[in-house]
Amino acid sequence: MTPALTALLCLGLSLGPRTRMQAGPFPKPTLWAEPGSVISWGSPVTIWCQGSLEAQEYQLDKEGSPEPWDRNNPLEPKNKARFSIPSMTQHHAGRYRCHYYSSAGWSEPSDPLELVMTGFYNKPTLSALPSPVVASGGNMTLRCGSQKGYHHFVLMKEGEHQLPRTLDSQQLHSGGFQALFPVGPVTPSHRWRFTCYYYYTNTPWVWSHPSDPLEILPSGVSRKPSLLTLQGPVLAPGQSLTLQCGSDVGYDRFVLYKEGERDFLQRPGQQPQAGLSQANFTLGPVSRSYGGQYRCYGAHNLSSEWSAPSDPLDILITGQIYDTVSLSAQPGPTVASGENMTLLCQSRGYFDTFLLTKEGAAHPPLRLRSMYGAHKYQAEFPMSPVTSAHAGTYRCYGSRSSNPHLLSFPSEPLELMVSGHSGGSSLPPTGPPSTPGLGRYLEVLIGVSVAFVLLLFLLLFLLLLRQRHSKHRTSDQRKTDFQRPAGAAETEPKDRGLLRRSSPAADVQEENLSDAAVKDTQSEDRVELDSQQSPHDEDPQAVTYAPVKHSSPRREMASPPSSLSGEFLDTKDRQVEEDRQMDTEAAASEASQDVTYAQLHSLTLRRKATEPPPSQEGEPPAEPSIYATLAIH
């Protein structure tokens, strides 16, 4: 062999191995699972292994298994293979690796893939401390816990492909187990949604069911909304509860969070008027689980940042402790304004705190720590000085520190009455808010009412006095008319119009009263007044005219009844004498045919005939007389 051929052969031998060594092993394959590496029990999963285009076969190995788990030919373009698991079980859970084979041999194995099956144990609880709303850029703590003694807890963030965070469990004094995961800084740039699991050390790839998801709300510095209850903070089981979260910022949505809960309620905002927005959260019928502390937040639609939290609102559920409580007032339930008094709430059962409520008040109940004495637990609520604003109906309750939002049954209601006027508008810190404007208004209203009633009584008294005086004056006038002498009526023709001359109208009247005229010139005309007055026919304004001929003008008044005055009876003798004189004067003017009409007030003319009394011996018998009786009706 020539030296040149020998040199070429040696060069070829030396270059061949060197060239193969330079190619070296193929690239390390990549292993992943779809839809993910954490699969719930019974769900399908696909494992992919991607290698080189020169790969002829792919192999999947499970840690702890002596035999290859599975082998598959590559899919076009021959750079990856698929391994399918139709239903996930605890036997599929574990740590996997893959590698591929080519003409040059087997590649190195891939990085491990941990395939986890969930849903084998009960789910834990996940909560945020102190609440799921944290200031933007702030830090917080997530608590994952369980009542059973699992060894490890795992926290996973939704949408994040990083490895889950794992912490060992810590046992609590109450007997439960937990792990605290610090989270932060929290920013509104992306969503913060978490779940947690637990597992045992000997089965690290078999987990529990996931906890309920917990979303963290990053809050900003925008104005906090207000939270109030439409029914009051103290509720009995079965009542409906509505919490209203509102703001004048105009938020588009609101969330309600109860302390210690894993989740919150979200409602769209409504605008009852421009610039105001609110949302109502209707809860109930309430039970003991509704007792707790609530807060709410507001946010705009175009922002993932929430407002500052509202002030906390405590919801208290009554009837959860069966020990009774009593409420009393010292010195008594009726007190004058400005004085001092104390409401005493006490019970023979054990209570850490006593609460005092006022019916219709919007402020939260007053709380005082209980004191033990005289075999009773009690608390004294001072109200000094008392004003009209303290008046109302009060009740007290008892609670225990183990669950301060669960109360006893209420005490019997105590009605507090305040007498007198309020001495000022300031109230003690433990009392309800003052209302000086209302007290002043009530004082003015009472004063006006009293003045009006007094004026009304005065007017009634004056009216009755006037009526009484009018009746007495009318009675006196009538007595005067009856007592006036017969001749006196003729002296006042101008003032009273008692005597009138005949006229055409009088002729008509004379014809109508012709029966009353005295036709016998020899008889005596006598006028008799009947004092019997008819109450229903009396008319002081009626006028009656009686024609009397002057041929015999003698008139005689009949004896009045006993109801007439004594003065009328005394003038009877004088009237007889005057009648005799009138007869003498009438004889001289017998030729005159004038008729005189006498005005009669409320009188009715009646005609009567009387027989003369028996004559004495030697005297001629008297002629019968015809006279007219005037009856007062």
C-alpha cells in the first residue's frame, strides 16, 4: 500500500468518528399536558412530547414504574407524539418524562411533568385577611384551611402558568389546620383570582377538591360609598334583610362583602337621580348565619379598581341565646327634662356584653361590657341630662364574645316618658341624637293650642251672657206693656203707634173684625186680658186692631192671673174710677162716629157674655154685659 493511500485511509478513520461526535445527542424533548397538569377526577387529559424531526419513536415513562408507561410513533412532521388518558384516576397521577429514539439512538429524557388529579378529598376554605378588597399596591394574606389534618396546602392563581405555591399546614388551637399565603403587591393591571387545595405527604399528586374561588379586588382612593340597612341592624330570624350601598360618585357597580366569607355579592348600580348611584342587596329570610359585619365597595365599568371600603355595618340576629334579660329605669320610667336617669339591663345568665336599642332609631345599638354583682350580670346605661329626645321605647339584649353578632331574646319593652321642656340641645355620648328644632316646634304648637281653646271658651261665655240679657229685657218689656194704664196708650201715638185714625185700610180691617165691635149702645164693653201665654203662638211683632165705638167707651180689665205682678192688681180700683169718668165724657160726644183702634200685642180677641150678679133688694136688676176677652198666645 502506497504511503499516500495509507495517509488517506488514516485521515478518513480519524475524521469519521470526529464528525459523528460533533453531531452529538439529539435535542432534549419537551413534555406538557392539555388542558393542564391539574386534572379533576374522571376528566380526559392529553400528554404531548415534542422532539426532533429524525425521531422514529417516542416513549413516555412514569416515575416509579419499571416498564415504559406508553410508546407511540411520531405524528407528521415526526417531531412530536401524543399520549391520551381518556379518564383521569389516581393511578394516572404522578411524575412523567419522555424521550425519543432515532437512528443515532435514544435522546436524553425531558424535564419532569407532574400530573395531578383533584377531587379525591373534600374542599378546603379560602379567605382573605382582612378582606378580599385591598388598596392598590398593597399586600394581603390568603388563608387556606380545613378541619382535617392534611399535611400540605397548595395555592393556585387562575391564568398563571407558574408552579403552584405549597405550604405545610399549621394546627390551630381550635383543632383545625391552615396555611397563610402572603400575596402582593396587588395592582389593578390584571385579575387576581385564587383557589387552594390540600394533600397528604405520601400522595403528593392526589389533591382535594378545589376551594371556592376567591377574587381579590384592588381598591383605590376614590370616595367610599355608604352602607345602610332598611330594616335596622337588629333582626329576628325569618325577617327579610335589604342592605343598600350608595354613593354620590356615580359608580356603575357595587360589591357587598361579609367579613370572614370567601366571596362577595356584586350588583350593577342604579341611578335614582343624576349624580347618585346605589344597589340593593336583598338577603333573607335571615338566620343565624347572616349575623356579621358587612362592607361595600363601588367601581366604574372602565376600571378594575374599586373604591375605598364603606364603614362597617353590624347585622345582629336575636333569639339565639335562651337566657332572659330584663330592663328597668332608675329612678323610674317617667323623668323630668334635665334630670339624671339610668337604664339597667341585667340577667342571671352569663353575658359578656349588653346592648341597648331604641325603637325607630337609625343609630347602632349601644354596647357595654357586663359587670357581675349580686348574683347577676348587668350593665348601666347612663342618660344625663335627660331631654325630650330620650323619650321612646327601649329594649336590651345580651351577647357573648364567642359570637358577638348573635343575641338573646329581647327584654320586655320599656317606655321612657320625659316631662317638661328641654333645657338644651346637647346630649350625652350614650344617648340618641338631639332634636332641638322639633322640641321648640312642639312647645309653640302647644302654646297656640291652649290659647285657641281659652279664646273659644271666652266667646261661648259672652254669647250665653248676651242671650240671657236679651231674654230678661224682653220679659221686662212685656211686663211693662201689661202694667201700663189704659189711658197711657193714648199719650204715645208717635213712638209706638198704639192709636191710629180710620183710613181705607182701617175700614177693611174693621169689616174683618166686625164681630168684635160693640153694637149695643146700652151694654157695657169690657176688655179682659187673659194672661195665659201660648209659647208656640207668641209673636211679639204681631199687631191686632179692635174697633170700639165711642157711644160706650167704658172698658174694664178682667182680673189677671196670679202670674201678673202685684202692682197690676193695685191699679184695678183706679181703673174703675177712670172708666166712670170716661163714660161721662163719652156721653157728651155720643154723636161722633169716629172709631178708635187699639193696638194689641200678641192678643186674640174673644167675645164672652156674663150674667150679672144677683141684685140686692130694692135695686133694679143689672143688664147683662157683653165684653171682649183678649187672650195672650
